[in-house]
Amino acid sequence: MNRVAVGMSGGVDSSVAAAILVEQGHDVTGVYIEAYNEPGCRADDDKRDAIRVASQLGIRFQVLDLREQYKETVIKYFFDEYREGRTPNPDIVCNSEIKFGLFYDWACEQGFDKVATGHYARIVSFLGRPKDLTKDQTYFLWRVAPARLAQVIFPLGELRKDEVRKMARELELPNADKPDSMGVCMMGELNVPDFLKRELGEKPGEVVYKKFRTTKSSELIKIGTHSGLWFYTIGQRGGWRINAKMQTEKMPPLYVSEKDIENNRLVVGEREKCYFSEFRIQNIEFRINKEEVNDLVNENQLDVRIRNLGELVRVTRMNKCTNTQIEITTVEPIFAPAPGQSAVLYADDKVIGGGVIANTP
């Protein structure tokens, strides 16, 4: 029997994870991580749901207040990345720095043997994809250090979501039919443009249409204005103001293809111009040695994913640019690799590395 600290968010997944651990005979303590509690969010309701489930399961429960640390890590990172023109991924930072960072450290200090969460993932010597691939959360977990994963339990890794719901109903958990949480990790549903506007304000600039005359020549045509580059991400369609004279039937649907930070210009183009089969990844981390990674590429066994639940695309070439940056080529173009987002590398349904998308050629 292990002493297990299970992160309980108030949702059905973490509640069933706690119930499974109790059924397995572990000494379980439910922990609600207080990370973000601002007017309009559901933190108080979620906390009450977690308390109700813990009481029904007959386990100890406590609240771990990490609001200041969350603000200094996740929220600061969120605004800093947008300010620099990149698209952040706060869920990944939240998992590595809060759930499997500060919460994990606290649990070890308190003498717990294991930490558990309701994530859909497996631990099979590496971080592995779960049984329910439609709920696969390994993309968000790729930065969690392997040494820490050795002390982590993912009770839902072998279950499908419908099985989790069924179990919650059979146990008559009060949140059995609670909708899945959406939005930013530990913040819930968030109006990102309003959130950014409150902190960063607006910084209007030009929107230019990059119209290609040939495969190698193009021209920039001013078609409108934007309210601030941080309100847009690569691959986004619309959201800017178009000059009235440009609103014609001949104008094709346009998508963000680049951010010209120096000139505060948003560059847009046709959808096909947002597909890339080459891009760079920085701050790269591998879970196996580089020779083994190269072997996977040569044997046509390495895949990359650039967004949560996104398609796994085969990597055909990998070139080292610097000690912490690589350039990869994929078998087919990928839509909208956005600087700031993570690119996660997989082999045989296991996470073997990842990094942050730097740019496209």
C-alpha cells in the first residue's frame, strides 16, 4: 500500500482516479490545487465538488494554495510569450511547473510515496499514449521529467472516457455528469482576447496580404488593420479589420501566415501558404540518446505532433542547427506550425522528446 496524493480538480476524471486508488487499497489524500481564483471563474465550485467527492470516498482532503506561484510562472509566461509575438502553451508549463513541479515537491516533502492525477496517459518506461486516444494528454505532459514520472500514477491510462463516466455513475459521485473542463489549465474557460487586452492593451498596425505572383516572387498589399499582434496566431482566419474597398468576391479566404514584429505588421495569405514541411524546434529535450533518435528517423519510425490531439506526422529528416535547436522535415506539410507552441516527438506511441517551435523557413 502506498500513500498517494491525488490532484483533485473537481472534475469527473480526477474523482474517478481517486476512487480507483481507494479501491486498489492505497492510502489516498485528495488535494485541490488552488491556482487561479478570479471573479467569473469556476474555482470555488470546482473546490466544492472536489470536497464532496473526497467526503463520499472517505479520504482525507486538503487545499494547496499555489496562487502566487501560478501567477509568477504560468500567467507571467502566458503574457510574456504573447508580448513577444509567440503563441504560448500554458497547459504544458502548468503541468511541468505546477502539477508535477510544486505539487509533486510538496507531496514528497509530506512523505507521500506517489502522486496521481486524472490525466489520460500511461507510464511504460516512457510517457505513453493511453487506451483512449481521443483523450490522449501526452502532448501536454511531454516536459515532465522522466525521474518524476517514476513516482506518478495515471489511473485512467487503461480506460476509455465512457468507462470513466460509467464508473462515476455506478459510484454515484456527485459530479458524474459534470461537463469536461475546457480552456486554459487550472483557469478554465477564458476569453483570451479580453484577458490579453486587460494586460497588454492594444497596438494597432497594418495587415498586409502576401500575394504570390510566382513560387519565388510576391508582393505585399495593405488590406486592413489589426489591433495588436498578440491577438492573433499563425493559421488564424480573420479577426482583423479589412478596408472596405478590399472586400470583394475576388479576395480569397485569408489566414495569418507571419507576424512581422519589427514593423508591427500582420502578414496574411491563402490557406495553402500556411502549410510547412520544414520547421525549427528549439529548447529540444530527448528522452533517449541522439544516436537512437537518428536511428528512428532513418528507420522511418519517428513522428511529430504540433498541437494537442493533432495528427502524428512522420519525420523524414532531422538536422542539428545548434546544441539546443534542430530542423525537421516531415513526409507531408503540416498546417500552421506556430512559434511558441510545442512540437512533441513520438515513437511507438511513446514520447521520446520535444521542444518549442522556433520558426519556419
